[in-house]
Amino acid sequence: MKKLAAAFIALLTFTCATFSQDATPNLLKNKELFERSELFESVSVFADKDANEALIKDYESNPKAYKREQLLPVALCYLSFRNFEKTGLLLEEFLKVRPDNISATRTLATVRLMTKQNEAAKELLKKAYSMGDEASAILLASLYFMEKRPDEIGDIIGTIKRMAVTNLEALNLALFYGLRDKDKIDEGVIKEVLQDADPQKILANATPGGLADILRLYFVTRNYWPVEKLIIPARAAVLSEAWVIALDTYKKVLENDPKNPIALRGMGLVSYRTGDISGADEYITKAYDAGDSDAVIDGLELFILSKRAKMWEKYSKAAQGKPLPPQLCAALVQFSVRQGDNPDIFFFALDNKNSDILYSDPDVRALIEDGLKKFSADKRAVSVSAKLKSTK
């Protein structure tokens, strides 16, 4: 339950799904926009510590210059520094003029919880839920479990079960609810949520804490899991490096569905971590052939780890024109400069659609400079050098 409590606190922190290209710390410099609270619903707005501090200093120099409806961004800047007292005061003032603001209500619940005012947090979550904020149902249920009062979840269990189709935290809570009576398992709830769960969508938003919880729950509920849903605890077992459990569950999935790409990619990772590099290569190839183009990402990572040239030839060809994670591009740059002597790897990584961000990172820039010296005779070095200079 301690991990559940930690997950609750993390979830309670001001969260939202709005991530537009304009949601940057620059918004904190435009006071005229502060009344448009929806613009500040992305955590990326508060990603710059210096920008947050600058707004706080401006506010403290003249608090009366800010209207109540402009206080939400200021409150969230204080929250980024874990100043719960000031955050709470400003959110209270903001909610006096914007009482229907769901994000502010949920964030104030965070503050109340962090300052050990559970009852106040609970009332705020109930209010947010009543305004249509289903995310508050997850947070409220978590709080009931923390207080060892699971029966009170009954009023919102319908919402929890509906969200459990795509949300791992909700699935965990529904399973906890099914196990609330230590003397009698609520088989109906457990079977229902496991049957309806969408593994692909659940794994897409899974957190490490959520996966750790589902693995523990799996040990208790394993007899109720439909075989096609086992990729969820299998992924959790991989994260916990419980290779025997991961191997067993992935095998069951593949016996039922030999072309399941998630299970195939999972088996690729398990095979590599248990010393079977050729087996890992085979599973990744099968996943790609089954239609999962992202499997080439696993293949390129396997190349870096195994240093097998044949894997580079195969997976780099398959990945031509495919946007790759910037972290993988950086790893390929590092490999080419520090371990390999193949200019194709270096220029392949820097020619990717997602490689622009690499030029802004000081450590990667240094690697790029070393690579340009190493592969200076290559005609592709001219364009990379020009780009490096233009982004300095």
C-alpha cells in the first residue's frame, strides 16, 4: 500500500492532457494570458525552473498587480518548488472567482493531501468528480485504500471499472477492490475488468509504479487472467527483471497467438537479457514481420548492445525514413564515435527526423564534433557541420 500511496501523490500533482506546441515556459512571461487557465494545463509550461522563479519574484514584488483570475500560473510555479502553503493560498483565491475550474480543484486536493489534510482533499476530489473529472475517481479511490476504507469506493466503482479498460491505475484499483475482503474474492469484479482490459492501450500509459502493483496483483489473481491479457503482467515482470515469470507469461500468449507483436517484442528483450542474442534477433524480426514497424527500434538497440554488423545492416535498412526516438539516435552517434568505425551509423542517426534536438544537447554536440573529425573525409560531413554551426 505504500507504493499505492506514492502513486496517488504522483497522480494528484497537477496533470492534464493538453500538450500543444505553444505550451512552453514563455507563457509565464505573458501576464495578459493568465486569465486563460486552459493555456496552463500542460506541465511543459512549468518545465523551466528559472522561468518559474522569475514569475514568483515578479508576483512577490507587487501581489496587488495580479487579479484573482490570474493567480493559477503563479500558484503552479510555487507548487514546482513544493511551497504547498503559498500554493494553497493562491489556489483558494483563484477558486473564489473560478469555482468550476477542475484542474485547480484537483491541484488544491494535492496540496491538502501533502499537508496531511485528507478530509479536505477528499471533499475537493468529490467536487471535481461531480463536475465530470473522472480522473478524480482514481485519486479518490486511492485515498480510500490508503485509509483502509475500500467499501466507500462502491459509489464510484462503475467509473473505475470503465476507466480500467485503458488505464492501468484504474485496473489496479478495480483489482484491489475485488480483493477488498480477505476472506472472499469478488470474482465478478475481477473477471469483468480483466475481460474488458485493452492491453495495448493500458501498456501505452503504464507507469513503473503501476506495473509493480499489477505484478503483485497477478500473483493473487493469476487464475482469472484471460491468456491474451497476460502481456500486461509479462511487461511488468520484465520491468522487475523477473525473467522466469516474463518468459512463462509471454510463452502462454504466443501459444494462443503466435503473431502477437507485443509478446514477440517482449520475448526479444527476455531472450537478450537471458543471454540468447540470436533468439532476441529472431523474435524482433517476427514482430516486425507481424506488422509492428516499431520493432526495428528494438533491433537497433540490440545492434548497439551486441555489436553485430549483420543486425545493423538488417535493421537500419528497415528503419530508413522512420522517425526514431532521439535517445536512440544519440546512442547510435555515441556508438559510431566511441566504439564503431562506420560513418554510415553516424550519418544515419543525424539524418533522422527526430535528430534535430541532438544538436541542442551539449554532450551530444561534443560527440558530433568528434564524429565530424573522425569522418571528415565523408561528403555527408558538410551538411552536418553546417547544421551544427547554425544551432550553436
